Amino acid sequence: MKAVYIEAPGKVGIRQIPMPRRQEGQALLRVLYGGICGSDLGSYRGTFAYFDYPRIPGHEFAAEIVEIDANEQNLKPGMVVTCNPYFNCGHCYSCQRGIVNACMDNQTMGCQRDGAFCEYITMPVERIYDGKGLSPKVLAAIEPFCISYHGVQQAGIKPGDKVLVMGGGTIGVLAANAAKALGAQVYLCDIPQAEKKLAHSQKLFDLDGTLLNEGPQSLETAVREITGSVKIGNTSMGNGFDVCIEAVGLPSTFQACIDCAAYGGRVVLIGVGKQNLDFHFTWIQKKELQIFGSRNARKEDFLDLIDLVKEGRVELEKIITHVYRLDDVAQAFHDFDTQGGAMLKVGIDFTDSEIFD
């Protein structure tokens, strides 16, 4: 069967590898659709922290069950499903406390272990979730929505909060969407090269506004305009955002979240990078910021969001802007790398059949 490999930074190819053998407690799945996420792109660029070469990428996917034993979830051959790609160890301190998404030895598919970008994979039955009739294209977007949704939950967002999401990629847009659903005033920020993508996202999801990150001074001006300001002595200070969500994974964007957050505000870090940041940490104390990390998602997030999308409360298909065939996967990575400012979610169609369209 065909399998996609990131061989080295900037190099993607397709190998012929043996079909997987299903073990007890596993199902054999035929992969139908996958999504290239920011961490996959970081792996391609050589900037992602949790990746070794060569490796099969992919943890956003939908699949058809080919073989499965009788099970408590009533999953059967022919069903179209999605899966939880985060493999926790089950015995570390985090797992003992039920915080399995922050397992101390977590292995995410496509990152610390081979991913789903193959024609067939095997998965433990307990990690497979019924797609409830959603299309493979939509089901493949459930996982990134879970990542965003989990991060938004960390922030404890309330109706009326002013929220800044730093990063206009898929995770950032979905985080903005989730925050908007909670009643917040939501603003999406990215670099000038992504201006068209920001405008597209604002229109699709009825966001309250967008900001262009042209540097600290431009952000400071924009924050004053959106959140207001107060004069203390002879100094005018911007009020800042109640919540800032970092969905990029760069030192500069994390620093921007610290700078843009209100006194007594909350900052959530979803983005993953491997660069250091040297910053004046006393601002955390001075502003009394609450800073939260957000890693992976939980089973409950997957189940909740499948129902949410099934009910029509979120139109996930809107975020999928480009689709490539499996044989064109190298071109997909290249285009996403070089034209990412105009692309939101990039999908890979693993089958030529139109039966699932």
C-alpha cells in the first residue's frame, strides 16, 4: 500500500509499505480523507518540536472500518469514523489523575509515532468514534476543532469577554469560532501576508474584527482602538484583551499575547514551537496574568464536537479551502509552505471513489 513520508525537512515522498496486520482489540481502517495541520507543516519545515525523520505524518483523518470484532461501541465494518490520535502511556502521574491529554510520555500520531497518511491503518477500538453520518471531509476536521475547543475551555471564556486569537491558521480560526460560540467578542490576528485569509475567516464565521501584526507598535495601536484606554497620571494605557490565545508557536506571537492581554487577563498557549523566548517575565506578575498551556484534547471533546457539528451548529466544511489527491501530496505540502497566507485547511483525498463525496 501507499504511505506518505516526510523524509527530511522540505522532502515529502510516497513509499510502498506492507499492509498493517490487525491485532486483538484493533480495527483495520481504510483511510478516506486527511488534513495537513500546522504541526505537519512544521515537520515539513523542520521547526516542529515533536518530530523525528523519516516519519509518516497525519493525525487529522476519517476512515472506513474494514475489519473489527464485536465491541461495546457497536462499531461495525462499513462505518465511517474518526479517531483519537493521542496515545497516552496509562501509568504516568498525569494518566493516574485522568489528565491523559497531558501524558508525560504522550505519543501523537504523525509526531512521536507514525501517522495516518497511509491507505490502511490499524487503531485500538477504544480510540475510534462513530462519525454519525458526517462526511469524511468534515470528520477529518474534528480533531483540529478539538484542539481549539480544548484551548478555549482552558481560558474560561464568558459572554462579553474580548478575545484576541493570535494566528489565522486552522487552529486559530477554529479557536475564534469556539470563543464566538461562547458569546465573546472575537478578533483574529495574523501577519500582513495573511490579510486575505483573515478577511475570508471573518466573513465566514462572523468574527468581530481582524488585526494585522506588523510589529509591537501597530498591535499596541490596534489594542487601544478595540479595547479602549485609560489615563493613569500622564500616561495613557490600553485596556487590553480579557483573553489572548496563541495559536502559532513562535516566541514573537507569545510575547504579543503577553503584551496585548489586559491586567488580570488570561493567556492560553496552544501553538507548539522549539525556539526560546527571552522576555521580561515580571509583566506576568505586574498584570497578574493567568497563563494556561493547552495540549491535545480528550475523548469527551471528540464526542461533544461530533454532536455539535451533526446538529449543524458549526459548519466545519467552510474551513477546508484546498483539496489534493494522495499522489499529489508532495505538491500539497509545497503549496501550503509557500502559499499558506491564502490557504486555511488543506485536505488530502485518499481515494478516487466519489461514493463518499
